[in-house]
Amino acid sequence: MSVIASSKSAFNTRILTLIAAAIVINIVGGQINDALRLPIFLDSFGTVLVGVLAGPIAGGIAGLLTNLIWGLLTNPVAAAFAPVALVIGVATGLLARAGWFRTIWQTAISGVILAAVLTLVAVPIQVYLFGGVTGAGSDFAVAYFSQLGGTLLSSVALTVFGSNVADKVITAVVIFLIVKRLPERLATGFPYIRYSRG
């Protein structure tokens, strides 16, 4: 598929509607996390869904817009992590295209891969913009690893990866189950779904 054809299929009305719904799902999940101070994030279900159904361009846009809008509305910290959300969407779309959402075990591994990829982007933001502390429930783990003698960078990296492994595996598996049960009439029009259904 050429870049132009890919771009056109990434922006049909059905996919734009999905992106809008994904933004709402992400923000609601993130707000629940903020309210409960959970050690996982719950803010990328929509992004992963878009990535699996519509590919890396649409997934990246869903993630990026989520964090920018969320940052403007209620949580300025979220805006700083917009590049992380972008990477989650792009990486999900690429994994889906490679067939890594076809079985539950591949999907779980995809969650681990997403956690590893986003850690590379999130750690510098958290360390250099926020001094390692963002007000999330995982801040306790950063302090704990630091007390054990870890550097700030390694403490943040361990915390980000650890909390995101759980979060992204759960997210990926939930999306896998949704996509597998999506009725055919709703699945029509999403160019990447064929890569996830085998």
C-alpha cells in the first residue's frame, strides 16, 4: 500500500469517528487512574484499539490528540507525555500489521513490546521535565528504587517499564478480545482488522 493510499484510508469518516471515541475512552480511563492513584495508567485503551483497527498513522494521531486535549482540559502533565502516546499508537499499528494481535499470547507479548518502546520515550520526559516525579501512583516505586541505591534515571526506567508492562498487557489483551468479537458489520471499513483476525 502506498503512502498516499495509506493516508487516505487512515482518514475516512469511520476512522475519524473511531479516533474521536478513542480520545474520550483514553481520557476517562486516565481520569479514573488519577482519581484512584493506581500504579497502572488505563489511558491507552482507545489508542491501542485505533492502532489495531486502523494502523499506525491513525493510532499515533489518537494517542497524540488524547494527551494534548487532556492536557488542555484537566491535566497539564498529560500534554508533556503526548510523544509517548503517539509512540504507543504507532507501535501498536506496526505490531498489528506484523500480525502480533492474532493470538492472545502474541498480544500479551505485544503489550510487553509496547511497554519497552514507550519507556525509551517516557523516561527522558519524566526525568528531565519533572525530576522523576509526576504525581502518579507509580511515584512511590521511583522513591523506593532510589532508596535502594538506584540512580534517578534507572529508578524511573524500572518504574515506567514495570508499571507499563502490566498496563499495556492488560490493555492489549482487552482490545484483542474486543476485536475478535467485533461484529462483521462494525468491522467493515477498518483496513487493519484483517491482520488481527488471521
